[in-house]
Amino acid sequence: MLTVHHLNNSRSQRVLWLLEELAVPYEIKRYERNPETMLAPPELRAIHPLGKSPVIVDDGQTVAESGAIIEYLLQKYGAGRLAPAPGSQEWLSFRYWMHYAEGSAMPPLLLNLVALRIASAPVPFFVKPVTRKISQTLQTSFIDPQLKTHFDFINNELSKTGWFVGNAFSAADIQMSFPLEAANSRSADPAHTAIRDFLERIHARPAYRRALERGGEYIYA
């Protein structure tokens, strides 16, 4: 039986969703974040040295990183579903979005989170103006422009067909869901109507709803 080592409010929700779309049987091993640090518990290091989720174990094979897991599951269980034909023009687009999600979309979102934590970190009162200034400068001079550039781009791409690859739902949409959900939960731009519509569509999918039922609380849905 395939096992998903599932951390609450994490990228592993995408793996559960894909498995539901493919109707692959699986079991879940649950882990909870530390409520103060929001880090994964140390028990995950027994599964993978980095101690992060998602991680799956399938027939004795351990696979980490959500993009690698999605590609592994498609190759083993997909039977041609949820991905374009290898070598096609749409395949190149598919590979692009599979890597873009974590390689380009997530870094400015993570920097945004870091800047917010710097601004709110408990420090002596005489240091507070300095930390706030650092955070504000980072936010306005780099993070906000990067977020606008990336999410304007994403919104424009989605406005063409409603999906990331061609005119049909694919695993690229699953991979791209997490950065869009994370961004939407923090500072959604009302002008990004294509992103909003995309999120409404994916959240209505039966497989997505089943994954939520099995995975438990997910604050980004």
C-alpha cells in the first residue's frame, strides 16, 4: 500500500489530491506542525533526512519533493492521464509549470512570509524601528514588485483557457495550486480574476473535496 506522510497545511495536500484524481489506493500517516514554530515534527526525519513533507513510500521506494512525487505517480499510475504526450508542445509547457511552481512562484511568497515575521518578531523596543524598517524596505523594494510580476503573469496565462496547459485540467494545475492558494490566503489581488476563478474551479472538483476529507484541516482551501 502506498503511504503518504502528510503534514497538516502543507504541500502534501497536492499529493492527496492527485491520488484521488487517479483513484490510487493509499494510506495516510499524519504529522502536525509545531504550533509555535510551524515546523514539521522531528519524526519525519525517520522517513527522509530533511524531515519535510510531502514524502511517499511506495513498494519500499521513498520519494520526496512534491514535483518529483507527482511525476513518479503519473509515470507509475497515470496511464497517460493528467499529462500531455511526451515530446509534444504541450509537454514542454507542462514541464515548465511543474518546475515554475516551486522554482519561481514560491520564493517571493516565502520572502514575504519572512518579512512579515521580521516585522512582528519580539525584540527590545529600541530595536523595533530597525526591524520594521528592514522589513518595510525589503517588502516595498523587492518582494511586492516580484509578487506583482509573477502573479500578473500567472493571471494572464490562466485567462487564456482557464488551465495551465492547453484547454484541459492536468497535473500542472495540481502542482500550481499551492502557491496560488498560499498567495490568495494572504493578499489576493482583486484584479486577478482568472486566478480567483481557477481556485474556485479546482476547489469544486470532487477529487479535491475527497482529498480534504482525508487530509484534514487545510487552511488554504
